[in-house]
Amino acid sequence: MKISKSLAARSLVAVMLAGILSLGFVFRNEDQAPPKFPLKISPNGRHITDNHGTPFLMVADVAWQMLRRLSYPEAVQYMDIRKSQSFNTFLVHLLPALPNQRNFNKVAPFLDNNDLTKPNKAYFDYLEKIVIAARERNLVVGIVVSRQSWNTVFDAQKEDVWKSYGVYVGKHFAKYSNIIWIVSEEEYQSASQFKAISEGIRAESDGQIVASLNTCSPTSVNDNSPNHSDLKFIIPDSTVTPAEYAALANWQKNSAESALRPFLIANSEFPKEITDQSTLIRNQAYQSILSSAAGFCHMSTIKNFNTTWKLNITKDGAEYIHQLVKILKGIPWEYMQPDTPDLLVDSLDKAEIGIVSLSNKKMAMLYIPTSRPVRLDLKHLEGNQFGAVWYSPRTGKRWNGKDLKLDEEAIVQPPELQPEWDWILLIGAKQ
């Protein structure tokens, strides 16, 4: 007898629900099998899976100038550190920041004064060596193939040259299943360039994801661009004020309803006078998950690999990534979608607390940015008796909360009332 995928998914969620709320253990083993590449887009178009269909929570780090600033041993050191912090992906610019620059080995990407029809094999071989090291560590490499600072070089050419460049890089890296392609900066690049480069890559790559990149805070993920990409990265390219950060976080909470493809949003850069940026970045990481993003893209001060990168690689929110991954491994995040704030009673909570829930309304996950009691209206969930589980994003620790009944006023309170601590609350039906 055949079982439909939707029925199997509902059964899996039911088992997880029982495990999380009744039996007091995390259903998914923390030591999961390594993902099988290449990555794919899930059938529902909402998230990423590995080649076997297992959901893949992309936890990416921005490593823009790796090729120009790092020796191979340093690149390996970077990968080992990020791997130990539970990152599974890093993004790197294929081309130097400026057309007159070279990679760490003093090799230019093109011959004859940046003739795009004459790629310099030695240049691309250096990235290939890094991709191989990443594959050995089960890390995904997101390769950004074009950038605004190279527009003068690319704009001087025609579609056949743009496509030949895409064909070259696609063929050079076709055998590496641990890469995704990122054809960049739609707001700075003509649609014809995007199309030609993407078509060239797709003509040679073996099923690798082709993503797009925006470097400004969008108003909608459901854009009308003629360019087709499988995945969308949104990486703000400028420092934002706290108010602008709040606006982006609010956009994240409300964007998924219009999304036609998986997307990831990087944290904003913050003014230097904000000393505890790690807290804001952690906050934005959870807002990303609650916006139904396919993961989180971490952008820190080390992205350009200045001389202090080895000191700063443990800061800027990276110290909380392991806890993020640990918590989400025990929660069916891939089945949850952003929900209305009806579960919350108080207006301030409605404005500040993000909610995702299962489509059957038997489980909801809340991100509470500060420690405080929260009143819940449980009639917006399905069930008569509910269990609660608390998680600390700071430590990854979990607590079982009290049982709640539909006909009683539900007031939940974090297990530790540290004023600035944030919390994940999982509420689910037990009957």
C-alpha cells in the first residue's frame, strides 16, 4: 500500500509532537548523517533539501574576500572554525573587489587585461582547491559569479561573451556537488546579463542550484523580475540604524506569504556605537526562521578578512549559531509557516513576538525577544490540552513548561526572568 508524501509528513509531525511535548526528548538525533549533495529545492518551494529529500537548514556565513585575502591554510582554518560553530555554508565572491586586483597568489581571473573570453585557469584552480577542502568537511560553497564593481568590464561585452563566462565557470566546477551558484546583484545588473550568465552555468552544471542576490532591503520577495533563480539571498550592503533594523525585522516577519521561492536574509550591519551586536544578530537570526526563510545568512566584520579576522571570528553572533542549529533540530521548522498574532492577547506582544505554526494548528513556535510573562488565547490552536517547552537561544538549554488547558487563562512565563534574555516557546496539543 502506497502512502502519500503529505500523509507521511503529517505522521512524522505527529510523532515529533509526541516526542517533544509528552516524552521530553528531542526527536531528531543531534548527530544526523551528513547531507547528500547536490542540494535541491523542496517540492513545496519553501525550503532546501539534500539530494535524498532531507530538509537542509542553510546556515551560511559571508566570506566575500576569501580568495584575495586568505592563503589556502588560512582558508582551511576558517572552514574548520565555522564548521565547529555549526555553519554548513559560506559565500565567496569569485571575482576580486576591483578589476585590477588579483587573488592571494597574485593571479588575475582573466588574461589580456580582463578579456572575459580568456579565463585564467590558475585563478579558478585556486577556488577549486578550496571547494575540494569544503567538500571534505561537508560544507556548501556559494559562489557569487558577478558583482557591481565589475560592471564596466561586463557592460562592454555582449550576451555571447556573458554566456561563455557562465559556461566556463559552470564547466570548471560541474563535478562538485557541494556548490551553489549566485548570479549577483539584480538591482545593479541588467536582466540580459543575469539571463546569459545563468543560462551558461545551467548548460554545464550538474543540477546545482542557481541563486540570485540582492544587496538592499526589499519590499517584497515576490518580485516581477524576468530573471529566474531557484533561491534568493538578501544581504544588506550598508550600515543600518536600530529603527531601520526593526523595519527589516518586521519585513521578515511578514514576507513569507508572498514568497514564490526559498530565500535567506542576512543580518544587517549596525553602527559601531552599538556594542552588543551579537544580541541583535541573534535576534535577527530567529526572525529569519520565523519569516519562513530557508535558513540564516550571517554577515560579520570578518567578511573582508582584515587583519583582525582570527580574533573576531568567534564574535558578532557566531557564538550563538550552534545553539540556533541545536534548537531547530528538535523542532519541525520545515513544516511551519508564519501565523497571525491572534494567539497573543496583549497588543505589545502582538507587535514584538513572532509566531509560526503548523497548518493543522496543533503546534506553534514563538520567538519572545525579552523575558516577560505572555498571555495566550489557546482557542486559536487545535486541541484541549497543551504542553509547553522553553528554549534559551543564548545557551541552547531547554525546559519543560506547565501543561495548559483550553478553558483556562493561559499565562506562560520563561523559566528564568533575566530582563534582556530572549526565548523560544513551543506550544503543542497533547490530546
